[in-house]
Amino acid sequence: MRHPLLSRLARLPAFGRIFVMMLILVAVWLPFAIPIYAYVRDPDWVSIGSMLVLYAEFVAIVRLWGRWVHGEPRSLQRYGLVWNRANAIELVRNLALGWVLIAVVFSIETLAGWVTWSALPSNLGLIAIEGGVIAIAVASAEELVFRGWIWDELHRDYRSTIALPLSAIVFAALHYIRPLDLILATWPQFFGLVLLGLLLGWTKRIGRDRLGGSIGLHGGLVWAYYVVVVGELVQYDDATPEWLTGIGGNPLAGAIGLVMLTGVGVVLARQARR
């Protein structure tokens, strides 16, 4: 049921609604985040704790947002977070696809002599389990935010061909809130994030607006890359330019990764149009 006061927010343009919602999120998050940053010493636990609070808060508030602003009683289902067999199949299938894509990138770099593989660590199984949990959690949260809520707000004002690229740009921009020197040092990654946002948007459209496929693809990419990096499985040749392999080894910030994303994007875009 719409709230008599908050329902007026539905008259704002899409980016106005998104901005107001973010202000609400920050206002509710800060009282919980400040003690975490003040008293927790481990930076990893600071990041994990503050993000858990933020995403738990988002899920709670976005349900009220859907009901009070848009009169939508089942907002999570509208965003594509539904529990059914089709969503589960798409999730598992695209988890595997994410692994395959990362494997292709590192296979090309290996054949070209740009990376060498290290011995498998004794705790590789633990790293894989840890990476899987983190990847699914991160992908579920980010897909609900970007391909769920933000996509829905944009789609209320724009047709799909406009809402999709706009959501991809917002996805990249919000990941790029960082110090200016770091932005300048890693600027190619912005285009990789936009491409990734487009891929995930097309994946959702292919799945008839279910989030299982985009969560799976996003999670598979994060999971496989996490295992390679945290497991220290590869070493880069110092003579290989970073613009090929990616700044800091990140495939989203290198030519090989961008070419791969573009190729996959062409296929997914065609499927989405059908």
C-alpha cells in the first residue's frame, strides 16, 4: 500500500528517485558503520561488516520502498529474485560459464607466455570454498541492487534499450568511487565494468527478467578470479605490458579481458533481442 507522503517520490525522474533512496540508505547505514570503522582493527573485517550491514539494510528498505513509493507489494519478485527451478538452473549454468571465461583469459595469457603457473597451495580447497561463499554473496547483493532495483527504477521511465546501458554506466560509476590518483591509474577498468554491466543486463533479459543467470555469471567470474589471485596460482611476466593482461592483473582493465567481454556481449545481445 502506498504511503501518502512517500508515494510523491514516484513522480520524481528515475535518477531523482535513485538519489533519494541512496540518501536514505546512507543515513540509516552510518550509525552502524561508524562504530565498525572506529572499533574494528582488521580492515578485511571492517569491509565485510560494513557491507553486510549495508546490504541487509538495503533488502529491508527496498521492500518498503516498493510498497510505499510504487505500491508494489512484492518488490523482490518484481526485481527478479524468485525461487524456482528455472532460476536455479540459470544460476548454476552461468556460474560454470564465469569459470570458463576466466579460464579462457588465463589460457590465452599462458599460451602467449605472459603468465606462469605456480604449484597448487595446500589450502586450495579452503580458498575455493571461501571464494564461492564470497562470490555468491557479492553477486547476489550487487545484482539485486543494479539489475534489480536500479534497473526497475530506470525501466519505469525509459524503454529497455535505454535503461540497460544506463544501468551499466551507473554500475561502473558506483564501483569507481575512489581517490582521484587511483581513478587515473586504473581508468581502463571503467570500460570493463560498463561492458560487464551490459553483459549482466543482457543475461537478465535472456532469463526473462530473472536474476539467477546474472547472479551466476557475476558470481562465477568473481569466484574463479578470487581462486586464482588469493591462491597465487599465476605469476605475470614483468616484460608483458599491463594494457594487455590488465592493470594489476585485473582482466577488466586489459585488452584480453575487454576483447573477451566484447565477444561474449555480442552473443548475449543477439540472444536477448530474440
